[in-house]
Amino acid sequence: MKVITGIKKMQLWNKGVRKKGETIGFVPTMGYLHQGHLSLMRRAKKENDRLVVSIFVNPTQFGPGEDFKRYPRNFKRDQRLSRACGADVIFHPQAKKMYPPDFKTYVEVGKLGERLCGRSRPGHFRGVTTIVNKLFNIVQPDTAYFGQKDAQQAIIISRMAQDLNLPLKIKVLPIVREKDGLAMSSRNTYLSADARKNAIILYKSLQTAVGMIQSGYNSPREIIFKMREMINSKPGAKIDYIKIVDARTLKEVKRLEGRLLIAVAVYFNKTRLIDNKVVQSYKRKKNGLYRRR
Ligand code: PAF
């Protein structure tokens, strides 16, 4: 496994791979890898001749006062884990090379980036789409893999790839959870023992919401009320948002129809955790069967 830090070097490497007619699977990350990342890497390795993983804590997706400086980093460990998943290359550029002083160009995906997390983290998705675009141009993968945990990110990146005719496939793989249901995240490491225990409430509240939808509840307000009650019962939990939105447009829904994304963001002290579930809403017919709304 090679570690490549230079942009030109990375581009030369993939030129060589393409000449041989081999395919490249790409997993962009900010490092401090967990099982969620590893599942993306294993899948990318299985489906492609070569696997490239990028490790870059991208400054432009952090707002002022956010955790850019203290974001967990452990490159040695990341190297070991990437090698074990069969990575051929870790692309590990320097921030000053990715964003030289005369850097001017940003990519934005309209309103999609202003909803849900975009409200509390203005500019975050602009940073994400810009860096992901740059990484795509540098690595030139056939397929890039993202996790469903960052549902909004995955939707925005898929939209960007389609709108800009990027010559690659985007694949979004399921959330990987701890045994008790907490979604894996590099930020889980910030949690105190108590907060870690209480954080399971995100998953439990999502399960409750799915159960309510499946048993015929049709009012987003009632479901959100129940979720709010559950999360607020945990000491230290501070809700950023709980939303039920259309899974494609991310617009809030008034009635539970079609493919829905139930998304939550909750602070435990300074740690902001997100989680979500996608659910297809069905309508109960007179004969007791369900049909798609
Ligand atoms: O999901 C992440 O870790 C980051 O947002 C990404 C896609 C690597 C861009 O910095």
C-alpha cells in the first residue's frame, strides 16, 4: 500500500492504472477510521481492481467554533486499517496544497445544502461538495462509496455528480451500528461514558418513529413529538433538529407519503451526533393489507 501526498503523483498513479484497463474504487474519509469506513472499503475493494482511500480533514467544511482542530486523528492506525482492507493507496494531501492562498472556486448544490444540517452548519455542505469534487478530479475513480449515516451528504453528492455529469458512480451503503444501535462515527470518541450510554436514544427514537409509521400513524407532528419526548428524557441531550422529510428533496412533509427520511441531530455537551432512517410509508386498505401511499 502506497501513501501518496502529492496531487500530481496521485493523478499519475491513476493514469497508470487506467492504462492497464483496471477500475478504481474510492472511499473519501477524514480518517480516524471506524467499522463504517471499513465496510465501504471492503465493498470498494470487492467491486474494483484498485482501492484508493483518502484521509484529509477538510477545513472548509467546519464552521468557526466547530471541532476542526480537535477532530480525532491517528494516521498510523488508519494506515494499518486501510492496509487490512486491501487499500492500494492512501491519498493524504496537505491542506496548503488542496487550498493554496489563491484558491477561489466552490461548488454548491442549492437549497439541498441549506436544509437539515445545513441550517445549523451554514457553509458545511459547500465545503463538502468542493472537496469531494476536487478529490474526484484527483483520484478519478470509477465508483465512489459513501455511508448512509451522512444521509444528506450522500444525497447532495449524488445530486452534484448527476448535475455536473461526473463520470463515476456513487454508491451509498447502509449505516454500521454498534451492538446497542449507536451509529458509528469518529465523533463518538468525544462522548463521556454517560453521554455514550444516553446517545443510544437517537437510534431508539428512530425505531419508535418507524414503528409508528408502520402501524399507521400519519401525522409527522405526533411522531416528532414522541421522539422529542424520548430524547429529552436523557440528561445532557440537546436537540438540534428532528425532521421527517422527503428522502429525495429533503423538504419537510406534512403527510407521511412515499419514501421518507427521518433525521435527527442531537448534542451531548459539545458533541453533535446525527442519525437517520429511511422508511417507505404505506397506507392500510380496508382489507387490512397495505399499499404504497
Ligand atoms: O464524510 C466525510 O468524512 C467527509 O464529509 C468527506 C466526504 C470525506 C469530505 O471531507
